[in-house]
Amino acid sequence: MSAAPPDNDVLWARGIVKAHDGNLALREVSIGIREGEVLAVTGTRGSGKSTLLGCLSAQLPVDSGEVWFNSSPVHTLSRAGREKLRRDRFGFVGSEPHLVPELTARENVALPLLLAGAGHKAAYRAAGEWLERLDVSDCAKHRPIELLQSQRQRIAVARALAPLPRVVFADDPTAPLHREARDQLLRILTSAARSHRLTLVLATHDPELAKYADRTVALVDGRTPAPATPVQRPAAAPAIASH
Amino acid sequence: MFYFRLVRGYRLVDLGRLLLTAAAAAVVAGFLLRALGRALSDPPGTHTAVERLLWCLPALAAVGWFAAVAARALPAQRPERMAGLTAAGAGPTRLRLLIAGELALACALGSVVTLLVFLVLRNEIAGPSLAPELGMGVPLPTAAPIALVALLPLVGGLAAAVAVPVTQQLTGHQEPLPAHRFGLPRIITAALLTVGGTLTELYALRPAAADDPRPLRLPAGLGHTSAVLLGGWATASFGAALLTGPLLAGFGRVLALGRPAPRRLLAGRGLTGIARRLGTPLAVLAFTIAVVLTSVRHWVAPGAAGTGPLPAAEALLLTGCTVAAVLARLTEIRAARRPVTATLLRLGGSPRLLFSAALLRWSVAGLVLLATGGLTAALGAGMLSR
């Protein structure tokens, strides 16, 4: 049986269980994500962060439990339905840039828009704008192999944000970066999410980075041990006011 | 013993590679032992034995070529196996030896089976029609068959050892993609050779041309031709083979021209990206098929001098090995592109879109194969028409 999700939760999961080859990665995790918030999911390697993000972002089917997006069920969707949801509503940044190697930076950023059926001109204009916003517009005509890792990762962020998805999932997006580049990337990501009212789900193994989030959920061995605690500050406060 | 442990984890692709190598090696070993048998039966003083051994060279080269391409594809196909062996302490040299040894073992298997058949048949089992081929009734010098049969594992193993990719690519790290662009000198050289060879042949074929006073005799009952025609054909074929990679890259670029939809963009850019890897096996396949088809056309033409089954068997072997090499390269490319496919699926690209992009890509690659192979075949037919 399924209870209707709370109205202010854009994404909502209850009791999800997921195993990889018999190894339980998630054991009955329940989580609610509010519209427009920045939620950090923390935990060590192997705690199930990536699996949780995969299940929430309609990449992995859940073994049992429920996932709801915008008051409609995700766990019952067909593969085509999940593809459409990912294409039209979700953005994803992984710990590796995973750019398409033979496409230029601009084509990479325009690709999700093209896949969603946007016009060529609109897609490329949006791609150019996002590359500029992420300070990598001079890389637009280069292929990923010619770029630095930090530039590639920013292009991956631009690719996730360009279609203006409802929810952006970032799975340890700063893993390959140095400290400086790491802070910069997270500032850009969170400020873009806040200014465009996107919901951001940020998985990180670094508890220090949770300061960029409005709220933190800790995962331990595929479980959420304590109820999620709101950080003592208003969610609407601009996190980048100091920059 | 170690190899047999590894074989337990084999999948269909690995088993196919093993069996195909063994089968090709068995056929080539058959060619070699037949040459030996004829050399034993021929009366002393005949000089056809060398020619017969030379006939084995293309077949030997084909087996080596397939072994090389298969060895190169192996680490990409089984990254977890490479990672496991590396973690267990196998260095780059040992991995190279393992892969080369596997292919050498397959070659040895095939040639030993043929040797056994050869020895059994020699034992008065074969009828009198086969007697001269097997050297029946003449004592067999022990070293000869062993040397001939040992040649195959040696060629296969060496070709595989040379072709195994360098260390960093072995250990499952992200493989750096080779530069996409072909240098201008390569493109110009290839184009000049193709055009120059074609013009030379067309000039020699002009109706007013006088007959060559010293015609060259071609093997396998292909008749006579002139040195100019043969030179023109060889130059143009080499040029067309060199041009295959740049043509793939160029067609890919043309495919993604203008304002491409995702399908055309992915197909075109993808083709440009794999042009360098796919170019060489495709060029070898185009050349082989062109030569085989031209020869077959000549053989089946009315009034053609009959040939034995040997050239036909050789043609079949060459085609099989070159087709298998292209397939091995395709599996290598597919394995290397697995992360890209995963990314595109995660972005919400439908499998249908990816499939149709791949279909478009392979259709254009097929066009390039037709173009270069067609040129080689047409010029070859022209050369034989004299």
C-alpha cells in the first residue's frame, strides 16, 4: 500500500531496498526531498550513496519500496518511461565527467537538449550560455581529451544544468578535483541550483562539504540511522552571498 | 595448466577466437604439409617446391594478421581479467606473454591436428589419388613436418605479442583515444598513389596501346599481364588502402555537417572518432575481398583455364581471416565505447536512437568499404582483361 507523498516533497522514497549481485546496498531507506532545497547525502565509500542517487534518479530499478516524483510513481515506470523522466526532468553529474569523447564541449552540453527535442539553435545557445556561466566558454570548441580534468568536470556540470531539470543529482562531483577547484565547483553548482530553483541532491563522502547544503542525510551501511536533521539556518539564505 | 584454468572462464567470443585461430592454423598447416608431401614425391631436380611454399605465405600472413588483431582486442574485451591478473602481480611482459601464448596455443592445436591427420593418411589409408600429395611410400624426415608445423604457433604468437597494447591500456585505465586527425601528408600521399596508379593503368589499357613484348605470368591460372598494368594496379590498391582511414574520418565529418539531429551528430562524430582504429582492418578486408572476387570472376569465366581446389581454399581462408579481424576490431571498439554508451543512456538517450546512430555509422563504413574495394576490384579486372 502506498500513502500519498507530502505536497512539498518533489521527490520521495519509502523503504527502498536495492541489491547488487546479492550484496545489499540499500536496506529500507526512506527519504523526502523538498522542492528547491539542497540536500547532502553523506557517508563513507560503500555506504550506498551512489545506489541511492541511482534509484532516486530513475537509473536503477528498486528491488522493493517506492519512489515518487511530483506525486507520480517512479518505481512502476517502464524503461522508456524512466528514460523520458531522466531526459526531461533530471540532471546528473558523476564523480567522473563522462563526456562523450568525440564531441566538443559545446556539443556535449547541447546534447541533452537535443535529445529532449530542442531546436538546434536554442540548444547551442543554451550550451554557450552555460559554458560561460561556468567560466569554460573558451573550451567550447575543444574535445574533452584536450582539456584539464577540472574543466571537464565543469562541462559535465553545465551539461547537467543546461536543460534546467527539476532535480539535479550530483554523485561526489568533486572527487577528481583539488581543494580549490572543489569549493569553486560546489559554489557554482549550489548557486545555480538556488537561482534557478532547482532541487539539488549532493552525495559526498566529505562531511565538510555538507556546509553547502540546507539539510544533510547520513547513510551508514545502506541505512539512514537517524531522521534527517535540518541545518540551523533558513533555506532561502543565499549561500554565495560572500562571493 | 594455467591456460586451461583461464579457459574455464571463457565466453562465446573467447571460444570463437580460439576455435577460429585453431581452424585457420589447421588449414595453413595442411597447405604446408601438402607442399612437403609433393616435394617428397617429386623426382629430384624439379623446382616447383619453392613455388608451392610461397603459396603458403599469404595464408600464413592471414593467420598472423588475425592473431594480431585478436590479441589487441583481448584486453579491452576482458578488462576485469586484465585487472585481476595485474592485481595478482602479472607485469606487462607477463600479460603480453599470456595473451601471445594463448593464441600460439590455439595455432599449435590446429596444426597438430592436421599433422596427425597427415600421418594417419600417409599410413596407406588414403587412396592412390592422394598419394603424391602426401609423399606416400617415401620415408618422412622427422625434422621437416615438425619445423613446418612449429612455424604456425611461432607466427601467431609473435604477431600477437607485438600487437598487444602498451602497459597503461592493459590495466583497465581509461584508454587515451588516439588523435582523430590524419596528417595532411598521409592524405596527400594516399590520394596521389590512388590517382597515379589508376591513371597509369588506364593509360596502359588505352585501345591504341601496343602489346607488352614481355608479359608477366600470373599465378593461379590468372593468365598474363604486363608490368605496367600490375604496377598501376598495385599502386592504386595501396593508395586506396591508405585512403580508407581518412575517408572514414571525412565521411564522419560530412555526416555531422550543418545542424545535425542527435542521431546524425552521434553517428558522424563517432565514425570520425573510430576512423583510425577501424581504417586498417577495413582496408585489409577491402583489398582481400577485391582480389578474391576478381580471381573468382576470372576462374568462372567461360574458357578459363581450370585451377585446382587449392587457390579456392586459400581464397576462403584469406576472406575468413580478414572478416574475423574486422569483427575482432569491432568488438574492441564496442568494448572501448561501453562507458560512452552508458553515459548516453544515462542522459536519457533511447537505445533505439543509439542503435540507429550505430546503424548509420556502419552503413557509411560499408560505403567506404565498397568504394575502396570496388576500385581495387575494378582495376584488377581491368588488369586481367589484357
